[in-house]
Amino acid sequence: MAKIRHVEIFMANLTPKVKRTDAIQCFESQETPFVRIVDSDGAMGLGYTYTIGQGGPAIVSLLRETLVPKLVGREAEEIERIWRDLLFSTHATSVGAITSLALAAIDTALWDLRCKRAGLPLWRMLGGAKSSVPMYTTEGGWLHIPTKDLVADALEAQANGFSGSKIKIGRPHLSEDRERLAAVREQVGPNYEIMVDANQCFSRAEATRRARVLEEFGIAWFEEPLPADDVLEHQLLAASTSVPIAVGESIYSLSQFKDYLTTGGASIVQVDVARIGGITPWMKVAHLAEAHNVPVCPHFLMELHVSLVCAIPNAPWLEYIPQLDSLTASPMKMEWGRAYPSDAPGLGIDWDEEKLEAAKINGLKAGFGG
């Protein structure tokens, strides 16, 4: 056992390589807070979290003023105890996005540290269910992209071995979404998966109407059709359509996932390791989904999620949206539409320390301990 000796907080701001739009927002930046933990033996773990566009400084503030000062002197291996103590120390702001995102930065750093001390990659430490996972791509399916370019991207992904493509929906009229989906389906054929994502933009009446169109094209799932906190409406929608309903990227606690699973409101669980509060609660959600015979297809963060989906048996796909190339020495390994977790001890992300140092934002960093 080794105690936490030093903790560093800093934030970087990443710019996406392509324009990313959906029915509710334009994804222009990714604010990325980091936590680095060093133990009394000198071992180091690096974790991170993120926000789309804004909110990163609020996470850094919660880490700096409330959470991280409680870490120095704690036993680094007591990850579950630390996670719960920090959660209850912020009970006035839990459950919520800022608290969960802050907890995730700490929790992923602790798991990185544990794996490095054990000499194991994360995917093996957590179970080692499989050594690779198929991918689907979202990067060519954004809402602003013309139909011909949607088709071209899907055909290119199919030719490169990807299992499917996700297309954003939520155009002003149903006919526009239908035209885009019909064009892609005609070109890729019946055996290539098409997923759709509405980013919570519909009422249940409109989602039900659009689901009838989705059924025509054999859509793999209908993602975030409704506001994510409305379990009952998702349950009613799921009962009215044959298209699987996918939720999870905007859910921040194990209990919320429990409600979705026990009511039948979710056919696909898209738990996000940052938004749920880290690896510790992510694994609980994954096992809960397995108990309900529901697959896990996590949202975003592919460089970290690749290790998590390979740790469990009920994760059939990984979402392809590259994030961290500007901060790493090498990208996530991919071959013929499959992703492979790293065998290096830790989270499996090949951070470039010089790039990390250069990306730190002044005024959004702090250090604690010796």
C-alpha cells in the first residue's frame, strides 16, 4: 500500500479536427481537466475528464477547492472508499454533471496508478473479456453534412471494415431526415448498421412519428430521442417501436441507469466514463446492464473506453470519434474496423508529456502535497 503524496490539477482545451454539429449544439471545443496523482513510492497516475464547449473551469474549481485537498495522505488503493467519501462530501451538488465529471478525473487517475503499480493494462485489470472490439463511426455523420457526403463517408467506413455509421437527425422536417437515411441505406446495403442520434431534441409525439420512419431502414438504435431525465417517456416510446432506444451519455448516476433498465426505457446503455463519475461507477453500470441482458455502447472518449469495453462481455461496439491525437505520442490502435486496447500498464493512453505541458492553461492549474 502507498499513500497519495502529491496531486496536480491542470486543464487543456482541445479543438476538434472536423466541424461537429447536432440538433442542439455545435461542438467547437473540448475543455479537458486533468488530475495527476503521485504516491509515496513515486508511482504516477494521470486521469482526465471533459466538457463539450464550456464548463471546464467549474470542474477545475470543484477539484481545486473541494475534492483534491481531501486526497493527500489517503491510501491510493482504496479507490471505492475514496470515490464514495468524495461523493458524500459534495452531497449538496450531487447527483449532477459537474460533480460527476470532477470525480471522474480523480477516479481515472487512481485506476491508472493502480494498473501501473500492478503492471497490468486496464482492460486486463478489470476482467479482460476480449482483446478487440468492432467500431462504428460518428465523425462523418454530423447534422450539417450534405447527404452526398454522408453517403461517401459511410461507404469509406464500410470499405475500411467499420461495422456501422451514426447519422445525426433532427432536421426541421421529417422528410429531410428520411431523405438522408434513405440515401445512405441504398448505398451501403442491408448488412451495414446505421445508428441515429437526436440529441434529446424531440417530444415523445415527434419521436414516435420519426421512429416509424426509422423502422423502414432497419436502424440499429435511436439515440437520445427525448430529454434524458424523463424515464417514463422513454419507456412509453420504447414500447411503441421496434427500433432499440439508446440512452446514457447524459445520465450521471447508477440509480438513473437502474430506473431505465428496470422499466425497459433503454435497449442500449451508452454510459460515459466521465459523466458517470469514473471507472468505478462505469463498471457497476456495465454489470447492471449485463444483468438485464442489455448491451453497453459507451459515448465518446474512445481512447479510454476501448479498454473498458474490452474488459466486459456485453459491449459490442466502440464509437469512433478521435479526441486526443494532439496530446498523445501515438493514437489508439485500429485495424480493419476494430479497436485494440493497449497492453501497456495503465489506462492505455500514450500521453506526450511535452504536449501536455504546452497545452496547460494558465490560471487553471494547481498542486497539492509534497
